[in-house]
Amino acid sequence: MFKEYTLQEALKLAIKTEKESMDFYRKAGSITSDERSKKVFDLLAGEEANHLKAFFNHYQGGDLGDLDSFLASPPDKQTATHLALEKAVVEETHEQKALEIALQEEKSCIDFYTILAKDIVDPLVRRVFETVIRETQGHYDMIEDEYMRVMTMVHSSDQNIYVRE
């Protein structure tokens, strides 16, 4: 059973989740040698920062400090995503693994935000969550496309080209 969150608890959790994702994408972009993958990770890091800002604008707690300081704070190196990325670097499978981790994280975020959004009464804040859910689905799709390119897989939109009659 899921914990019921107050609005401020949900916003704080979302802020921390977006910060973790932003830090992950920045790190993934810095270790990726493929230029296209690097651009994808850099774009995603910027979008996660925008999500964080949208949540931060509604958060009334003062425990996170100001927005600029929070954005500039060092990443939490003990998170599961950070540890998984560090392991992938050591194993020299970082591009492929970083994309796989990103797919898992985006899916988890979609599921998590969907649960949070359904209980939020404030229509403005609910719209923020719903917008982030849609954008996160776009992230998932973008990462999936990049993963298929890196793995030289056939994308579902191209399958008809390769099917013989």
C-alpha cells in the first residue's frame, strides 16, 4: 500500500527525484563518448532541471534552501541510480547501461508521479504533476529511441521496411 502524501511532502519528494535524475543525466553525459547520446543526456538534464524548478515554485518549505543553491548542490552519490552508473563505468558498458538505467528511472517516475497526482486536490499543482508525467513519457520515448540506435536495433516504426512478404 502506498503512503498518502501531503502536498508539500509530494512536492519535496518530486524535487529530490528531479534533482537525482538531473545529476544522473549530467554524469551520464559527461562519461558518454557517443556525441548523439551525449546530446540526449544533456537535453534530459536540462529538462529535469526545468521540472525541478516547476515543483520548487510551489514548495513552501525552507529546508532545501534557495533554488540556485539546491541546483548547484553536489549529487547524492549513494542513490541507486548513481551507484549503478558508477558500476557501469567500471565495467566499461556505460553508454548502454546508462540508457538502460535511464529507461528504468523514467518508467519509475511516471508510475510514481501518476500515483501522487491522483490525490492532489490543488488544480494548479495537479497540472504541474500531469505535465511532468507527459514530459517524462516523452523522455522515456527519446531514451528508448536512443537505446535502439546505440544497440543497432530496428525501431518499431521501421519494422515494415524490413519485413519480407
